[in-house]
Amino acid sequence: MRMAAEEMAVFWVGTALFGIATLVFALLGRLGRSNKIFANSNFLVSFITTVSYTVMAMGIAITVAPNGQPIYWTRWLFYIASCGILTYEISVIVRKPSEEVFEVPFLTGMTMFCGFLASFLVGVERWWFFVFSSAAYVSLLYVLFCSRSRSAADSGRIMWFVSVTWSLFPLVWVLAPTGFNVFTTFVESILYLALDILTKIAFGLYAILRQTEENVTG
Amino acid sequence: MRMAAEEMAVFWVGTALFGIATLVFALLGRLGRSNKIFANSNFLVSFITTVSYTVMAMGIAITVAPNGQPIYWTRWLFYIASCGILTYEISVIVRKPSEEVFEVPFLTGMTMFCGFLASFLVGVERWWFFVFSSAAYVSLLYVLFCSRSRSAADSGRIMWFVSVTWSLFPLVWVLAPTGFNVFTTFVESILYLALDILTKIAFGLYAILRQTEENVTG
Amino acid sequence: MRMAAEEMAVFWVGTALFGIATLVFALLGRLGRSNKIFANSNFLVSFITTVSYTVMAMGIAITVAPNGQPIYWTRWLFYIASCGILTYEISVIVRKPSEEVFEVPFLTGMTMFCGFLASFLVGVERWWFFVFSSAAYVSLLYVLFCSRSRSAADSGRIMWFVSVTWSLFPLVWVLAPTGFNVFTTFVESILYLALDILTKIAFGLYAILRQTEENVTG
């Protein structure tokens, strides 16, 4: 396991950034009124992600790819909780009828759990779980896309943002040592951190601002 | 671990059958309107079961009974999710008042988690968890039976079907290498597959047909 | 691992006491009408705790502190489920607005999961997770305290009881071999058992009696 120290630095940066984001979302939830649900769920998402980065920074539970690169598979188990909250938040924003909403956290859980299995295993059989994870992810996008309400003007825009940024995660997975080994675990950890900031912190701030505005104009 | 290859063939058949069932339920959910909730939850149940059979087919995580027979304990952990959805579906069909419904997934989870512990352990202490699992299961049946609504004409019939077919799982457990070792893990895997098809695919199709009919006549 | 037999006796006492409590709460749920939700959730809490004590009594999964004392970390994973139900029950008693209630089980889960990591790890890095667990716990108390309804006359009293008794758990953790090693795992197991009886059985009986009275007078 060469270069473990390099990834660890990236993970500690993740801990610091998401730690700060946790405090910011906690404050926003106490200050505002209208945006409480979004601030509170983003607070939880950032908190869970902070713990996830700390676990990776300590290298507590990893497997090793055939070429010796370490694989930090715990990330995907924490995503079950954090992305489950996020996709629920997204389904509220795009105004999905509530009796169908129960599918969304289950499909998110399947996506992330199969992603965990695909990362934990290092043999060729891992691709089975990559396919299952992708199938769950495509179903999730289908459910969110098809049943979004036309009444929320920007629901299409939000769904495109979510679809594009979330789809970069499996792309990184395929190119990293978990997949075809095009780049190292160090590069992988930087790319995942950038995507985590985009889909969890930036998206969270947008969701809160949007809601505050809607309450002012609406 | 003799005969592992034989069970693995059974598990791959399970993957194939539940993979097909996943696609069929996904299609039924998109075609119909009235039966959407049932089709969607059966889609999830079949999807989870497909992943469960694949994990067993790869022999990823097993313990070995004193007589050398392998024990595939991961099955019971996947049942927490799949049977949790199924018992929720059943409680909707028999029209349980919603404020009590929260007990049902917890009792299902206890049944399956203690079933996992009973299967994972190979010493005599495993029977403690068999007793706990059975107690949770009896409580679950009691809750579903007692509070079913008389207004749903076939709720009694459904509850009898569920009680009989689900009770065959612990019977197989007791006779398999997990219990008294009357038959082999190979026979066990065939019996569980038959029960899975009955309680998950056949029951799922019945629930959807029933709902479609109710909407036509009602 | 000296003295393992002593703790095991304590754990078996825990199994017996919570086994009896499970039966009592099951009976109370069948007898009464008005207090059904509380009796049922306390039944589940006691049932989960019974299984937890049995797992510890068998010493199935433990780590060993640097001074040779065993650490029974499974306790904290079972608390995710049992205390999640308890904090939900508390939030119903203090009449929290329901759209915010979803935070409560997640913060309880974070408290207990980070408590598991802090107990599972034996190096100095475990204190990170003690801090995360404490942060989640303080947030949980804040959420329950701030949004309690004035209309429930005793909600303040209940919250003080909960705050004081629940806060003794991390105190025991800090003084036990998991923390600064002031007393042994045997003493720890007795203290946790006393706290479990106070926060789960005694509190549960109070919640049911209170509800029954409220229905008589109200």
C-alpha cells in the first residue's frame, strides 16, 4: 500500500470541510424558519459524511486491490444513510407524491450497498454488484424523473444537476483501482471529495436558498 | 465443504428467477395504475432477493457446521429488508390501522436478525437465538392476525397462506445442517428456493391481481 | 481476559430481567387500550435489549483493551434500534411537531454508531468517535428540549429525567476500560445494567401509567 499517507491527507481535509459544513447547516437551521427541514437534513448529511471521512482517514477497514492499491469501501456504507436522506430531500423538492416516496430510500440503499459489495470484493465477480448497483441507480433516477411535478418550475433543472453529478461517482469507480485502474486511489480520493462537496454541501446550500426565496415570493 | 458446487447451481437458478421476477414486477408497475404500490414493493423484494442469491452463489460469507456442511447465513440479513417490505405489504392488504403498523417491520427485523445469529453460530448456544427468532415471529403473526379488518373479505385467507408458507422456513432450518442435520445444505437450498418463489413471486403476483380486481369491481 | 465469568453473570441477569420486562410489556399492551403505542414500543425495546444481553453473555464479539479488560461493543449497535424507538417515544410524549421528528432517530443512530466505533477501537483515535457521539447526543437533547410543547405539563420533568439518566452512559464509558480505566469491565457491566433498567423498564412503566392517567382525567 504505497502512498497511503497522501490519501489520508485528503480524507482529513474531507473531515475538516464537512465538519465546518455540519456547523454551518446547524446554524442555518436555527436562524431560518422556512427552510428548517432542508437545513436539518443537510446537517445530518454533513455530519454522517464527517464521520465517514474520519473512518477512512484512520484506514480502519480497507481491502487491497491486486495491484496493491488500497480500497476504502466504508465510504459506500455511510452513503446508504447520507444519500438516503439526500434523495428523500430531492424527492420532496421535485414534489413526488408521498405514497411512492418509500421506493426512493430503498433504491438509494440498494445502489450504495451493491456499491459497497463491488468495492469490498477485488475479484472479477465484483462486476456483478457494479451492474446491480447501476440498475438500482437507473431505477432511482427513473422514479425521480418520471414523477416530478410540473408545478415546481426548476424541478427539471434540479434533476439534471443531480443526474449528471451523481453519475460521475460510478465513472470515478470504473477508472479507479476499484475498476480498470486508470488512476490511483490518491486521485480517486480527490475526485470523490470534489463530488461530495458538489452534491452534498453546494446542493444543500442551493436547496436552502431556493426554499427561502420560494417563501418570500410565494 | 463437500458439494458446494451443487448448492451454487441452485443459488444461480435463484439469481436468474428473481432477476426475471424483478423485471416483470418493474413492468407491471409501469403498465398498471391501481396496483402501483404492490408492484413497486414486489419489485424491491425481488431485486433484494436477486442480490442475496448472487452473494450466496459466490460463497462470499459462510460458516461451517460441525459436520462440515456450509451455512449460508447472509440470506437472513437480506430477509430483514425484503421480508420487512413484504410484511408491510401484508399489513396494508389486511388493513391494519396505521398507528400500529410500525411494530410489523421491527418484529420482522427481529425474526430475521435472530435467525442470522442462530445460523451464523454453530454451537449449542445458537438455539437461544432460534427461540428469540421464533418468539418475534409468533408476535408478528399475532399482530397481523388480531388486528386484521373484517371488511377485507379475503384477509383471513391471505393470513393463513402467509402463516403456513412462512412457517416452513423455520421447519427447514431445524431439519437442515443449521439445526438437527436431517438433510444436507443442498436439499436445504432447494427447499428455501421453492419457499422464496412461493412467498415472494407467487404471493406478489396474487397481491397485484387482487388489487387490480378490487379496483375493477369496487 | 480475567473475570469474564463475573461479567457474564451480570449479562445473564440482564437477559432474565429484560426477558421478564418483555413479557410484562406484551401483557400490558394486550390488556390496556389507551396506552397501546407505549406498551408496544416498550415491548420492542425490552425484546431488543434481551437479545443484546444474550449476545454479550455469550461473549460472541469483543475487543480487548490494552490492559487486558474485555470490551463488549455489540451493546452500542443494539442501542441504535432500542434507543431509536425510545427517543421516538420521548418525542411523542413531549409533543414534538411531527415534521421534525425524523431528525430524532437519525441523531440517536449517530450517537450509538459513533459510540460503537469508540468502543470497538482501542487506540487513542477512539476519542474522535467519542467526540462525534457526544456531539450527536447534545444535538439530540437540544432538538428534544427546544421543541417540547408547553401544553404537556410534565414534558419538562420528563426531559430532565431523560437528560440526567442518559448522560450517565457516557460517564460510565469514560471511567470504564473503554475510557480512562478507573474501574473494571465487571463494575461497568453492573452500572450499565442499572442504567438500562432505569431508562428502559422504569421509564417505560412511567410512560404507560402516565398515558393511562391522562386518558382517565383528560
